[in-house]
Amino acid sequence: MRAHRNRRSIPALAALAAAAVAAPLLLTAGPAAAAPARDGKLAKELVEEVTARGAYRHLAKFQQIADANGGNRAAGSPGHAASAAYVHDTLKKAGYQVSYQDFDIFEAHTKTERTTVLGADTRELATAAFTFTRSTPAGGLVAPLALARVDETPGCDAADYPAGAFAGKIALVKRGSCTFVEKQKAAAAAGAIGVIVYNHSGTTPVRGGFSSPAEGVIPSAGITLADGEALTAAAAKGEVSVRLDLDQEHVKKTTRNVIAETRGGRADKVVALGSHLDSVPEGPGINDNGSGSAGLLEVALKLADEGANKKGKGPANKVRFAWWSAEELGLLGSEHYVAQLSEKQKKDIALYLNFDMIASPNPVQFVYDGDDSDKVGEGAGPAGSAQIEALINGFLDKKKKPHEGSDFDGRSDYGPFIANGIPAGGTFTGAEGIKTAEQAKRYGGKAGAPYDPNYHGAGDTLKNLDLKAFDTNLDVIAHAVGTYAQDLSSIGK
């Protein structure tokens, strides 16, 4: 799962505006004859057959691949390429129609990241260059600071930058509310020649970034909360000048999605599921998101065992599985895929199910809040999303598994589907968020600790998983696939 839009902590890659070569989208020309409904039989059989033990072998393979490739499976790396080949070849042997979908990304290499406060008390501040920032001229930018207004949306719109106060200066902006791109663009529009964002919590510099080099319009970097507050206090008393020195190289690479679908089933009623296959560069990504990737792979294999790819035995509706690349860099693989679809092809996708981090070591059972009953964040998903949530919740209730809602906050690959009106749903078990005392009482585990203490780190390995949570979510995937492959009436399709 990628970091929040305003919490991006990964160095690395992003898509070119025009993606490179796309493999076939695996879309059959017209509807195939629908197989007769089996009254939930397929769903029941898949739930019985899919196990954490079976899916664990894929997790072990992803760990092995990471260990053999510098400790990660990041997009554009040999580790990701090997992971994609493993998924592709495994599904091809199972009889699926499988293809790669290639697209271009960039990698950011930071050579210099330095902020120096000038004057009688010259000092250097801990600094993190934003991913895909513009570099400063050799020797850095020297300019006075100008303070963006701090309110509920600090530095997010033009009103936060008084007219004439930022021309030729470096904007100092507090983190929060909007994206780093929005802060940077607002500062640049006000005439700022650079932007420094200070953190809203913690003791580390903001590690921000943009989706591509094209989004970096002025040199941008992050500093700590303490340093930001000290600069703000000093600048309120008189002019404070700094030297911002950033040097970053952007290198183009290619990565790929893996798309597999059943040979039969109605092509105008596609049941789509996805998980991102890439890790961050800092670790092997076994929970994030080897868990979702392994879960989809195991369900796909059991669906094949049920005759999904045999003539006359397949499900009524076409089932399409996707393993996205470059999710950690801003949902780039899923965005590229959806952008390549025609309007008809988008309409043919009946729903999209997303599974990202489903074995967190200190887990909570989250279900995407399709009907916005929690009244938190972004609102309801497209029509049909509420019914998807109800299906998952009903299944968990029947299994006597506690669960709670999670906002469609744009942090995973459902984003591009929702943006195009495709109903979506899915589960996850938590990332860097902190487990509450109430959640610990309901689910077990440790209150006051992250759901995944190894999130985006080297510790995200086979040793740090909750296999009971993994098993529960595998059952959710199996039940949803078995249900929707045969019957879409619950979402009005």
C-alpha cells in the first residue's frame, strides 16, 4: 500500500505522461453463453479449497525472490520482474489467458539534499529532497523565507500566499490536508522559487514526492516539525534567509502489470480483482503486498481447478485478475491500465475488488466503506459499492469475524476504478495506523502500536505476518470470486 498522498515516504519511480507499450487488454469481443447459476456452490467450494497454507508457498517465493535481488521487489527492479514472471508463468500453466502490460516509470536518485540557515547563527537542517523535485542551480538557491498561512488547509490554495509576498522567495509551508503537488503549485503560482515543507508531527523530515518529474515545477524539500517551527518563529521577527541545495537525477525504467482472465464467461460482465505486486525499495514487501498478491494467485489457481478455463465448465461471468506494478509510486500500474481502456471496456467491468495488505501482524479487519455509513473521509463509492461491502460484511458476520469500515482514501489501486464510476470494494488489515484499545479488545494484538510495525521497511518479511488474518481474507476473496463469477444481480448487473 502506498503512503498517503500527503505522507509519501518512498524514493523512487513514477510514470511518464504517455505510457509506453501496452500489452493486449485481454478483452473478448462479445458475451459468451452464461453458465447456469449454481446457487452459491462455486463460492462454497472455493472457500473450502483456498487455505493460508496453500497461499503461503507464494509468499515464500516472493521472499526468496527478494532475497536474491537486493532485498526488495520494487517496480522497475529485477525483484519485481522475477515476481511478475512467477505470477505470469504460474497462471499460464493453469490455463488462463495471461499477458504483460508494460509502461515506463522514472527512478529518482538524490545526490544532494541540504538546507542551510544563513546569518550569524549559520546551521544546516536535516533535509529530505522530494521525489521528482526540480534541482536547484549549482551551489543552491539563496533567498529569504516567506511563510504560507497555517490553517486547516496550510499552503493549499492561493489565499495562503499573500499577493507579492512570495516573489523570488522560498516558501515555508506546513504539512497537512492537501497533496504535496497542490502545495508546490500554489507556492509557485505566488512567485516562490522553491518550497520547504515542515512536518506536522514526529522528529523526522517530511519525505514527500510527486508522481513524475513533470509535476516538479520548483525545487521542493522537507524538514522536521521542530526546525519548521523554529524558522517560523524567527521569520515572524525579521527576515530569515536560507540556502536550499538539491541535486536529483531522474532515470527512466520500464515495469509491467500482469493481467490474467478466464477463457470463458461473459466479456460484458467482467469481475475484476487486483493487488499490487511491487514492494518499496526498503524491503521485500511480504505483507505489503505479497499477501494480497499471493491471495489472488491462490484463489485464481483454485478457480482453475474448478474448471474455469475448460470449455463449457467456466463461470457465467469473465473473471479478470490483475497484479499491478508501481502502486507504491502513486497507483501508476492501475492508472495506466484503466487509462488504456475504451469507454465500452470500462462499462464491461461490473466491479473491482482490491486486496492490499491482508496479513498485518497487529491486524484489524477493515472492509472498504462502500456506502459511507461511517461518514468519514471521501464518501461512498460508485453505485454497487455498498452492495459489495454488504456481501463482504455478511460473509464475515456468518463466520463470526469482527470487522469495521475503512474509507476509500485513495491509497490503493481501487482509486482509478472508482474515478471511472466502477463499483469497488475489498479488505485490508492495516498499515502504519495505530491500533486503539477498543480494537485490541475486539481483535487481540497490541493497543498503541501500528497495525504493521514493519510497514515500508526491511522487516516486512515472512516472519512478520498474521496467518489467521491472512486465512480470513483469503476466504473473503474466495467467497466474492465464487459469488460474482456466477451472479451479479446483487449489484444490479
